[in-house]
Amino acid sequence: MPTTIRRIVAVVSAVVLVVLVTSPADAVSQVRPWRVVDLGIDGFAIPHAINDRGHVVGEIYSPGHTRAFFWRDGKLVDLNVGGVESAAFDVNNQDAVVGYRTNERNEPRAFLWQNGRTTDLGVLPGGWVSTATAINDRGLVVGSSNVADNYGEHAFLWRNGVMSDLSNEPYSGARDINDAGQVVGSNGAGACYWWHGQTKQLPAGAFVATGNNAFGAITGIHYVSGGLQSGFVWLPWGQYIAIPKPPSTDPAWDFLTPESINDRMQVVGSSHLGAWVWEHGQVTILPSDSTDAWAFDINERGDITGLGSSRHAVIWTR
């Protein structure tokens, strides 16, 4: 490993470890309590992502169809991406939005929306359906597409108008991409990441990688005994950290599902007790009147979007 890279890894390792080893008691005493901002969207809306500007994208369910939404500065913006069905799954800091919309044959196709213009990202060779799940600030898009004679999915990377297959596995899917181009997701062997043309598997038990940050830290779902879900954070130098599940009176129904991680090493997701955030080694349940609450994404300011009280689309902020 070149000396420069060693120094970068050492600095990053030190920063991350300082955050992780901060005692929960000290950390909690230094932060303000969470407050909840209702997005005020009529109907049932699922907010999938929030960028550093506080802009949110997702999908709104209406009788007979769903449609992608983009919420910014307190207002809904009509993406007008077309299709009977559509959903937006990610937004970068340039307000470029990705997701899927159905075509005239009612087949889902990945799209990129930016500045009022919608681009069909296409499919992998021989395929006919695709979905875009994430976009970074360089405009690189990842997702999944089927291929010829295969109803399964392959992870893809879309760059400069070209969609490339990331895997030769029978099944794979990409969930997130950081600005360095590290892609995370899963294949037939479990959670993995793609980096410089190579597939790297995460430790046994890691089922799917759901998010990564600028430092290459990865979060995702880990299966424990009995098939129950727990969470993990994997650090670039190989350290594997289990996210503890909140206590429950019925362990048979315990679960914890991580969705996103930011550069502060904060992780968010859902559990049997509702939406949560993991920071400084401690899981905190976010304020809500329901255990059905779900946190889907967290930005670099620490703002979280998800489903809150009465299953309304919300932002938790401090």
C-alpha cells in the first residue's frame, strides 16, 4: 500500500474511532432533542431520501397508481416523469433525482430527472425492466436491471449515458454509491461491494449492504440465529461492528433494519420499536406515536427522513 494511502487510512481510522468510542452518556448530553417536521403531503407518501439541502424525494400512493414526488422548501415539485407508476429513490446535492417509471407496456424503467428534464436510463443488454436506486454527486447512478433470458436482476452502474453490468452473478442488486464510486448491495453470496471492477464480499452473515459513506464505511442487514434481522457497520480496514437491537418483551419478533449511514457514522433504520438512529454506539428510538415509524435516510447535517406519527412523511431534525 503506498505511503499516501496508508496516511489517509490512518487519519480516517482515527476520526471514525473517536466518534465510535465516545461514551453514549457524554454524547447524549451534548446534543439537542429531536423535533419532527411534517412534510404536509396529502395521502400516504413514503420519503426515500434526503439530500444535504433538506430536499426529499419518494413516492405518493393514490388509488390505482403511485407517483414520484420531490419536496423542497416546503413545497411539492411535480417531476412529471410520466408512466402510470413511478417512484423516486434518491436525490443528490444538485437535486438530480433517480427512480423508476413505467413505460407504455407498464414495465418499470430507471430514470434520471434533473432541471425539469427526464432521461430514460435504459436496461442491460436483453433486459426490459430496470430501477435506479442511488445517485452520487458526480452523477453516477446505480440500480438493477434484468438481462436476456433472465428474470433475475443484475446490479448496474450508469455513467455518461452508458449502463454497465457490475456482476456476472445470477442475481445482484446495487443499493448505494458514494462519491468515490464504491457501490454497495448484494449478490447470491450475501452483502457485497463493487470497487475498481472487483466484487468484494462482506463477512458471513451479512445479508445485504444498504448504504455507505464517503469513508467507505458500509451498513446493512445481518441475519442472526433463527433468521432474525440485526444491523452492522463494516469499516474499510475490516472491522465489523454489530448494531445492538433495542430490548423487547418478545425476542421472537425483534428486528433491526439499517437503511443509511452518513459521514458522521450515524446510521438510521427501522425496528420492532419504530424508527431509530445509531450514534456513539447507542441506538435511540426517534419520536413517534407508532412502532410503524421508519427512518429511510440521513444527510450530512444529521437530518433524517422517514415515516413518523400516523405514518406521515416527516423529517427528524435537531
